[in-house]
Amino acid sequence: MIRSSKITNSLLAAVLVVCGAAAHSADKVTVQLKWLPQAQFAGYYVAQSKGYYKAEGLDVTIKPGGPDISPVQVIAGNGADVVVNWMPDALAAREAGVPLVNIAQVFNQSGLMLTCKKSSGVSSPKDFKGKTLGVWYGGNEDPFLNWMAKLGYKTDSDIKILKQGFNVDPLLQNQAACISTMIYNEYWQVVDAGVKESDLVTFFYEKEGVASLEDGLYVMEAKLKDPAFVARMGKFLKASLKGWNDAVKNPAEAGKIVVAADTSGSATEKVQVRQMENVAKLITNAGTPKVGYLEPAAFERTVKVLLAAGSSPVIKKDPGKAAYTHAVWEAASK
């Protein structure tokens, strides 16, 4: 009996050593989101909840964003390995000395729009003149400024810009004729506040020809010189895209997972499911081999939009192909 007990203890010790080594060998990855936990980032939460990251040998930390959190500052300060960001902000940061590189483009359509009350007298872009328009700043103003330049409006005289907080109060309180909204979020906050959809008019940046790419994944350029880092990001992207495909296919499940991940308790299932249904409209290649692939033509189109902002362009020169890579996406596709 004593001999058997010793053997059992030895085996148990060996198992614990192996398990400990396995846990230690998991590659750590930290991803910084652009905003608070919501279905806008459902793919990452689904991948984590379903064990897709773990299956790839990864220990992933998902850091929520917020109004006072800049993904650019976080990654520049080594607070994350990869960040979710909009391309205008990422390219502006690159030109300013923070060499971000796009490794994948999850959203291939823009969800940004201006939402206006019909009662304000706005029915087309020509009605913007003399009106107060709510605009998000902190890098989110770039597509708007490009659009106004295209329309020929001077933002210091032809229109009045209201630096909009991340809420819809200016429209509800008639402080602005139009406000910035996302198809999956703030637009529905206006509707939920009691404004009928028939009393609203919307202008999608995508349809106005001034859309820029939004939620993409970015890393620091220097890290891409390390094959191990590229391989680790490939595993992260593979698992993330699997999560995104699931989220698009099953918004109800994704909504529940997002709510469970929101430790603040502010997310509700009804809102998150509806948000995911609208986010799905922005990932038109979900479920195909091209999901997450940055189309060079889409990149070039965004660059042209950003360069065409009149006297205050977002970027002053074309960043070229160095601003994106397909190496990680190709690694994820293997």
C-alpha cells in the first residue's frame, strides 16, 4: 500500500509539473479596445468565451476602452500588443511618429453617419449651411472634416461645430440639427429616447463617398520584425476571426456573451443583440475566406479621403504600403 501511494504521489507530481508548464507556455496577448465593452467588439469576447484563444495556446487579456483612453497612447506606452482603432486616427498617429501598422481589417464597411431631426430643416447636405452639427473629436472628427471640405463648407463660418460628447443629448435637446451616430449604437439611443425613425434623416458616410475604414487591428511596426510576434498575432487573429464569424452568424448568442463580459453591468442583452445585428452589416465578408483581409483598394480609398480635407488634411502624405501588412492575415489563414 505504501509503495502504491508513493507511485501515485509521483504521478500526481508529474501531472502538476506538466500542467504548470503548459499554463506557463501560453503566449500572452493584450488587446486594447477603442471603446467600452459592447457588441462592436463581440468577436473578441466570443473568441475568449468559447476558448478559441486558449485552443491556439494564447492567454488573451481584453482591455476595454473609454472616453479617456486612447488606443494609440496605450500601445505607444507598451500597454498592449494590438489595438482596435479607426484608420484615420491610426494613420495620423503614424505620421506623427507612432508607427502603427494595420494587420487586419475586421469592419469592411463604415457605420458612421450624421443623424438629423427633420424638424431642423435638414433634408440633404445642402441644408447643413448655417446649422449646428455635433461632431465627435479625439480622432473621430477626421471623416467629418473631410466631408465638409468635399462639400465646400468652411467649418469656421458656414457651419457651427458642436464638440459632441459620447451621447445623443444635443439632438434630443435641440442643441444641434444633426449629431454623429453609429448605425449600431447612438442612432438607436435616439430612437429609444422616443424619437420616431420617421422623424429622422440619416446621412451615411459610406453612401456620401467619404467613408474611411473603421475597426481594424494595429500593432507597432518594429514588432513585426520578430517572426515569433507575427506567429503569435496570426494565432490571435485566427481565433478572433472565428469569434467574429460566430458573432455575425448568431447575434443573440454574441449579445449574451458581451453582457456577461461587461463587469460594469451597464450592457443589456436586448441592446447588445440589436447592436450585433447592425454590426454584422459592416462585416459583409464574414464567413468567407476574405474576412479580416484589408483590401488594398479600400486602404487607398481611405488615404485619398484623408488627404482631401482642404486646408487641414488628416495626413499630409500618402503613407504607402508600409502602413499595412498581410503577413499576419496570411499566417492566420494557414
